[in-house]
Amino acid sequence: MSWGLNKQIKSENKVFMTAADSPDGRIFLQGLGFYQAPNNTACSMAIPLAMSPQPVALVTVKRKNDAMVVLRASIGWKTPGCSVGTIEDENRIKVLFEIRRETSVNGELICSVADSCTAGFDNYMATSFEHVDTGIPADTESDYITYTLAAQQLNQPGMRAEIIGCLTLTALCVNFAAS
């Protein structure tokens, strides 16, 4: 099932500082890319999670040489319409959030986080995580690198989870100049 996410995903790219602008010449920001949902508040969207990974945010950032990219994701999600359960494992809704290098859910997996909530008990969740990508191949042809945030539900299809907002993915490219 396609929810039309590819048409709604867009990113912003800004270069805030270059090596020449760095006050001490040691650390500088090369670029910031971010995705933020248009109305980035709780219950402002309803993106149902499928049993396979689907892209929910995409960001591109400018990078050079030995830079590393600091990635941060925040996702608000819930389990709608579930009957009251107990805090037992069989009533837990499990989801997986992945950050992949490239523009698809088949890109190189660089970070993943699993989270869960209990149907009828803690229906509203906020999952936030970060990762530092230091494994960027040196032979990358472009000065730009793209990251995809994907989400999927892990347990049986009879239990539902959906992203409701906020939904934010940021990528900050940082380089440490030789001293």
C-alpha cells in the first residue's frame, strides 16, 4: 500500500559555516540538512506503518573529505483503536526505525532502533535517537549524501501503529581540521 510519502518528503539544505569562517580553524560545520513535517505537532498526521520498511523522511547534506554526519530523529507514534491489554509481551506493538544511507529503504543500514508500547496502556509514544555516521565511503562521487528514515511495524498485522507527529530528521555535517 502506498501512502504517497515520496511526494510529501522533502528536505532543506543549508551551509552555515565553512572552513574559512571557522574562528580557530579546527572545527567547522559544513552543512545542515533537515526534514520536518509540515505541521510538526502531535496528532497532525496519520501515517500507518506497514510490515515492511517504508520511507517517512529524507534529508540530504553537503559533505567533504573526512567529515562525519550527526543524525537525529524524533518520531511521535501511537497505537490507535486498540482494545485494552495488559503489560504482557503479546500485547506490545513493536516498531522499527532505521536510518539508511541513500534514498531508498534498500540503502546501506547505518542505524536502527526498535521501540514498543502496550495496546490500551501507553498508546502514545515519542521515540528519539541519534547516530554519528563515520563510515562514509571516501570514493563517494558526490559532495552530497542522502539519508532516509524508514519505519515499519514488527509484529502481527492485527495490531496497528501509526506515526502521528512530530516527525523530524536532521543531518549535521561536522569536520575536524588538523591542528
